[in-house]
Amino acid sequence: MNHRPELVAHGVRLGEQVVPLLAGSVHYYQLAVEHWKPALTALRALGLSFVDTYVPWSVHERGGQCDFGAQHAELNARRFLELAAELGLYAIVRPGPHVNAELTGFGIPKRVLWDEDCMARSASGARVVLPIPPLAFPLPSYASPKFQAETSDWYRQVGQALGDLCYPAGPIVFVQVDNEATLGFRDGVFDQDYHPGVLGEYREYLARKYPNLDGLRRLYKNPALVIGKANPPDRKQLKLASDLPAALDWAEAQEVTLARALERMALPLRELFPGALLTHNLPPGFEGSVLDPALLDRSFDVVGLDYYHRATPLHRNAIFERTSEVAFRARTRGRPCFAAELGVGFPPYFSPHSEADSRFTALCALAYGVQGFNLYMAVERSRWIGAPIDVTGTPLPEADFYRNLVSAVQHTRLFELERRSGVTIVVPRLVRRLARVLHAFDPLSPTLLCAMTGDQRLGPGEQTLGLPSSLVLDTLEFLILLEQELDRRHIPYSLVAGDQLPEALAAGGWTVVLSCSAIGAADLDLIERALARGQAVTLGPHAPERDLNFQPLGTRPLLHETGAVVALLGVNQPAIAQTVDGALVALGLPRLLIDTPEIHGSLFETGTGIPSVAFLVNPTPRDLEVSWSFATKSHARDAITNELLPIVDGALRVPIPCCSVRMLELGSNS
């Protein structure tokens, strides 16, 4: 028998059982020791199987020495985890170095943050400071050898204290490397990081990508370029499309450098926590960030999502897009889609989130493919507003909802079901990288603006770079209009990251590839072969005319068979609507028979295609009633409230209150 944890499609195999990833966050160092057991007992009573906790560096390091309980009992992380195991809980341990947790310095000791060799640098060489409550601080450079060495030393001390508690000897199943690694949300392409370690990585990147120096000099329009002395481009140099290669390379080099830094951090943790599965978490707005999930996939067993949203149409769309993309990736990798932080409450410097917002977010995330989650926070702490359990371990009224939610997920076996869709919209990494490079509010990054406002689409660049229109604005508007037309017809669809184009094409149905006029040769080959097989593939809003360096592709007509849609050019809503209608008929796309346009539905089926769980999402400020037709079902039951809802003459009529989601278990007479 394999005694090490093993990820499977709907959870983690521990010995002979598969345990769903249902967790809650408890920060032991924020609680009195006598309240640890009541808090963990209340967590277990919610039906959760895992306790999630940070192990903050700056909290444990006192006077240059690390204290794991010898001096301060509340820092005895080992005893906390042993107590969790005694109560039947497994553990997710998160030792940073960055943990946030609303701690000053995000949990990194002051001596490290203020070490000149550790500091991230601006293009002018200045410190990069994060102006965040309660106290601004300089950000570290993840490419700094000194910062990496300090982090490894911290990890070794955590490993010495806790490493022997890995499953099966103890409760630790997962260990998270860092936290929302978006450079402190200051990840604008031209904002940072210009640390010497980053510049070295940038030059190595150029040398790997361009073995022909003369070709690079021509591309960059710099006949004197020497890779060993090359510096990143300046935003002011970006005036024409021919200036894009250098800027796009700098953006990609940042993504690669960060992924390599996280990989270096992961190496000692694999040794110190033998058998534990390593994770990382993506923040809201990761789509516009320096984090590339395709690169993180190579180093981490689970790449989860963090959710802090409100009950509005804008936030519903954001939850859908990010969840469907990560759920598709998880499904094709045979692992669960995990909400690493499913926000219950909010920090005091966020805009207020109500209990209704948290409920909406939780159910909406499940509606679009989340299979497991960590309630953050499950137990109250300082600098946090709202949690279902107070600091003494006493359940609050809101605990009833989360107990019912966990029960509903387990009873319906939602984590074993599949949300099927007949349409995949592929978003190439180049489109997102181009949006980063041309971001209108630089140095304020898309990630930071999303954290502040919840809108992941703020600030697309309006620059045309000498072209007829803005490639970024065109592509974004095309996506919005396409989603609107699919939503209006209740056609299920998924967003897919560009590196998963092969999997998207293999899924069949209708594949739409966003094209900002540039495309990689490998992707073009895949599309041409798919079209030759008669698959339905659409490119839009621009025809693929350039390669990834925005150089002309030359004459290369796309092959296609009758019935395959080849190109949908321009941002034209009537044309998009007509194409969607044509695909619906010609391809027999699945469609949810819902009569209310403002309501969004989601249907989960068993492996044999039997509809089992349905979600109805009302993000509007109005109470609505919906009719949903089911040919083979006789009734539905609200999985949260247990209300029985009859299906009469094949139709389910159900009220959906404003800003809410209903989770329905479908049943039949047979």
C-alpha cells in the first residue's frame, strides 16, 4: 500500500480512503491556547476534514531566534497540529515566506525586508515599497540569492519543528509555498523587479530564446545589442507594433523568473516535509498577473484559487471565468479544483463584504467547478471581520449555513460530478501578456486594481501602436460579446488557458480561440489539423497574421472542411450572435432550457451523463422566478435548505432571491 498522499480527481487518497478537500482556516498564534481545542472541535463539527494554518516567519522569529513554543505557548504549532490530529483533522501548513494574513510585512521579518540585498528594485534602482495598512514596507526580490537563502533557512527551522508530522505519521498532507506570489500586487511590467538577480535571469532568458544574436539584434532594432549587458525596455520606447517584441520578452521573462524562484523555494520543502503535496494559490485577478498557471503546474501538485467577491453581475462573471479555467486544467490533470481561500469575511482595508456576499461567492464557485475549498477564515482573528466561529471556538449563527453547505457537497458527491460544456474559449497567454504590457494605468497593475475593485478588466490599453485599432481592446470586447451571446442562450461554455489548446480541441464541440492577430506556429498547426478533421474552430476578432514576435506570418491559408467555422473577424455583435446561432444548430451544442435571461444556470452530471445537481445564479438586485425544463426528472430539492420543489409537466419553477444562488439536487420517481 502507498502510504503517501496521492491526488485523485475528486480529492486526496490517504491510505484506503479518498478524502475531499474541505478545510477551514484557524490561525493558532492568534488564539489563546485554551481555545485551540474548542475552535478545532467547532471546525470538525462543520463537517470539514482539514485545518489550514499559516506558520508566519515574523511571528515565530523573536530576537533573531525562532520560537516554536519554548518561550510562548501560543507559538507551539506542533502541539496545535497534534491536537488537530487527535480530533480527526488533517492539515494544510503554509509557512510563507509571504503569508499576508494582514500581518505587518506580510509575515516576513523586518530584518529581512530591510536588508538591501533582499530588496526588489525599480528601474531607477530605488526600493519598491508597498503602501499598505498598517505600515508600508519594502518588497523583497524573489530572485535575490540572499532572500532565497534566508527563506531556505526559515524553511529548515519549520521543517525541524514540524516535518515529522507528515502523513501518515501525523496530520500534514499539504504544504503551501509562499502566497499569492504577485510581487505584493505590484507586478506591473515596467514597475519592478530590476534587482541584479532578475536582470541576470532576463539575460539568461534572452540567450535561451535567441541563440542567433544577429536575429535578436534585428528584432530589437539594436545592432549593438550584447545579451550579457542587455537591459529591459522602457515603457516610453513602446510606440509601434515593431517595438512589442522587447516588451513582450521582458514580460515573459518576469513570469519565468518568478516561476523559477517559486520552484527553488519548493525544493527544500519537498525534502523537509517528505511525502507532503505542495501547493500555491492564485489571487483574484491572476489572469492579468505575472503568475502563469502553466509554469506553476511544473512545480506544484495543486494550484488553487482565492475568492473574495461580492454578489454582483461583474463578480459573477469573474468567478465564472477564473473557476472554469482552473477547473478545466484540474480535470485534464486528474486532480481536484481547489479554492485555497474561499473568503468568509474580509480584512478591514477591503471594501465591506456581507454574509450574503460570502454565501453567493461560495455557491457560485461551486456552480462553476470548484470541488474542494478552504473557508478563510473559519475562526475569527485580529484584523479580520466575519467568520462562522469566534475566537473562543463558539459557533456563530452563520456557522449553520456553512455546515449545510459542507453537508450538501458531501451528500450530493458534487466533487465527483462534472459540469459539461460544448464550447471552449481559449485565451492564449500572449493575449494576457499583451494586456499587461499595454496596461493603461501602469505602474498600477491589473492585479492591484482587481484587488482594490474586484474588476479584473480595468485598464486595457488603448494604444494602437500604428495599427488600425487597439488589439487589447478589440480582443477583450470580442470576448465580452461572445460570452453575452452564449449566456443569453444558456449555452454552457468554459474558458481555457492557451497552453491547453490541445486539450480544448480534444474535448470536441466548438473551440473559439481569441486572436489578437499574433499566434504561435505550433498553435496554428494544431488548429489547421483540427479544421482538416472537420472540427469547428473559430478565430477572432483578428485573423492570425503575425507570429509571437509580431512578425508577419506570410501566406498560410487555414485549411477547413465544410461546417467548420474558420474566422469571425471584427467586434461585431450581430455577426457574433449569428455565428453562435449557427453553431448551436449545426453542432447540436448542449443548452440549458431556462426561460429567464438574467439567470445563469449550471448543470452537473454523473460519469454516465445523468443530471444530478443544478445551480441557479441570480446576480441581479431583483428577485426573479425561473422555469427550467427537465425531461426525465420529477422533483428537485434545495441542497442547502432541504426544501422540496416539484417538477410539473417537465418544468421546475422556482424563485431565486436577488444576489443569491440556489443549489438543487435533482431526483426522479424511478
